[in-house]
Amino acid sequence: MKYVAVPFCCAEPAYVVLALNMNLNAFLSRRVVTPHGIKAAAVLVQDRRIFDVVPPDQLPAQISVKDFGEAAILPGLVDSHVHINEPGRTEWEGFRTATRAAAAGGFTLLVDMPLNCLPATTTVAALEAKREAANGQCQVDWMAWGGVVSDNQEHIEALAAAGVPGFKCFLIYPGIDGFTMVTEQELRSALPHVARTGLPLLVHAELPGPVDAATRRLSQADWSKYATYLQSRPDEAEVSAIQLMISLCREYHFRLHIVHLATSQALDMLRTAKSDGLPVSVETCPHYLHLSSDKIPDGQTLFKCAPPIRSRENCEKLWRGLQEGVIDLVATDHSPCPPEMKRLSERNFRPAWGGISSLSLALPVMWTEASGRGFTLADIARWMAEAPARLAGCEARKGRLAKDFDADFLVFDPETEFIATEAHLYYRHRVSPYLGEKLLGAVKATYLRGNCVFADGTFPGDPSGRELRR
């Protein structure tokens, strides 16, 4: 295989690629989202990798070209916060349905959280069980976070050696048995092991004290009202937890990642921690950037998540945090369950499962909000592809349209408007708080290593997704 680059004398670097091997395909668009901006370009793919991204007039005449016209080509999205729930609770979701929903949403890599599956991914044996369960089922690639729980400190470094990209812990009861929260004392036992791995610790940052106190005060309140649930998970629970984790980060020198930030009240301390050089990163989720408490009807438990969706003012401040780079990335926290666990008929927020399913619609939800605020598809690619790939330690091959990266990309029509219906949801249980909303932007096709895995509602070919190991 030989390729020759012929340079030209011009203001911008340019070259013509001469294909001397016909195993080269080109994907053309007037809007290709590259690390250097959005431009008319062709993505050249060979042997499942990106051979190069070139101007349209430098395409070899001999190769196959697929022209997507005005539809944009973005790097395949990376969702670093997904609950796949297999093995053990496949009736909640599972690798087959989660990865199909991901492909339909433009995601080419999912990173699975260690809880809600049985066994939880807190030992190497549990990780191997997950690998066996995933075999042959996946439409897109996947990785698995390891768990840090009250009593698995001796397993942390073994999980790192087995290939997990990092770890997840809860500072509050996670709502399910089989994965324990950690106290400050238990964290102090685990953090030297985490620090030695050099891998990030992802933290569900709410402390139980403020939540327990608020819930006691609300014992006689009307739990069909969203306002009651919102009061039961006060900002203080997040703020105090993040304050604790920043303090521990200073002491133990580990990589800290705050998952699903919901309160804007923590932005100043996170900004300070970053400016002090601490290795801190932060994510938020589409539902915190699109929904607000004043729009949630009473009894509509599909909107329940933890931490909760807060006020419109809070939402706008989160957008500013994203714009300023205090918040690094957007992940879905796709947390499905059987519909009966949402207690839809009871209309009671207290016992309802807290989680929002959004894999298939996350990109349109984000683009609906971002485009109206003056952001571009380059911002979307940075928040939903490049930054989560960096968190998961695969930034050298995922998250960008660049030479030698995996040929993972999606074709997106940013001007299409549609009403979200069950037909747009491809995960196991087709329920969503977004149903009936008018959203902007449609995923037309998704490619994994140069092969189409989703196109206009279909899933061509056999599942070809595989695990990435750190």
C-alpha cells in the first residue's frame, strides 16, 4: 500500500492524495466538523481508520465517494455515563438495546457504569462476566468503569490492570442494593489505590446529611408534586459533597471527575479548583440543560432523576459554566428501568426510580438548546465526543475526525425539526420525558470504523462493536 502526498504552493497547506490502492473510501460533506473548524471536506477511510481529511478538490478520481451534501459529518459521539445494566438486569436495558439506541443517537462508544448490573463491576471477576455478556451483541464500541464501594479497596488496582478506564463511587445511597455508597473514611482507604492507578474517580456528588434532613421535614408533604421532590434534594447536598471531594483531591492528588452536575452553586468552587491546577473535570447532562423545574408537571415521574432538575435560572448558569469551560463535557446518564418502576400510575415521586433515558435523543436535545444560544456543531463535538473520550483515556483514537483515528462518525441534519415520538426511541423501554417535544436536528446515519451501523431507522449488518480496554 503506497500513497503519495503532492504539496502545492499556496497560502494554506494542501495536497492531492494519489490512491495506489483502491481500498480507500471518501465521505464528503459541505460541513465536516474537524478539530480545526467546520469546513467542506472529505473524510478518507482506509482499513477502518481515518487516512486523512482533505479538501473536496483533492479527492482522487479513482475512489468511491459518498456525498452527504449539506448534512454535517461529526465525530462519533462518546457517552461516558451510561447504565447498560447487563448482566443481571437485562430486562432493564442490556447491551443489544443500549448499543442500538446509541447508534441511532450518533454515539459510537459507550462507557458503562458499574452499578445496576449484577454483579456490580467492583471486581475483576465481575468485569469478566460483563465482557462475556457483551460478546456479539454490541452495535457500537463500549468500555466499563470499575466501582469503588465500601469494601473493595483491594480490588481497585487489579481492575485498573484488567483494563477499566477509571472508577465510579457514590457518596449517597444509589437507590439500589448491590452497590454501596462510600463514607469519607472509606474514601480515604480507597484513594491511595485510585491515585496509584492514575485513573479518574467519577463521583456522584451528593452528601446524605442534607438530603435526609430535608426528607424528614417533608414527611407529610404531597409527593405527587415535583416541588416536594426538588426540596428533598437541596443544592446544599451537591455543594457540600463537591467541597469535600475538592479537599480530598488536594490531599491525595488523584484525578477527580464530578458526574451530572445539577447545581450552579458549585461552579465558583470548581472554577477555583481548576485555576489552582487541581486535576478536576466536570460533566452535566442534556436534561439539566434543556428542562427546568417550572416546566415539570406534578405527578410526571418520568422527569425524576438525582440530582434533580432545578430552576430555569440554574439551567442558564449551567450553560454559562459550559461556555466558560468550568463544565468540560455533556454525558447522558442514560438510566433506564422497567416503566412500572417509574410509578407512573401512582404519580408519586418518592418511590419512583430516579433516572432519565435519553440515548436516542440526546444530540437533538442538545442541539435544540445550543443552536439557539449561538453555539456551533464544533462545540457539540467538543462536549460530546472529544472531552468524554479524553475522560475515558481513548482520546488518541476516538472523539475527533483526524488522521489515524478510528473512522467513527455520524451524519447529522442540523436543520430538520421533528416531534419526538416512541419511534425515535430505540432502547428497551420506549418511555421518555421528551416525547411530544419539537426538537431540532436529526441523525441520518452512524458509522463505526467506516461501516454503517445505523441509517434512516435501520441497523445494517451484524453487530460489530467491541470493548476498548485502557
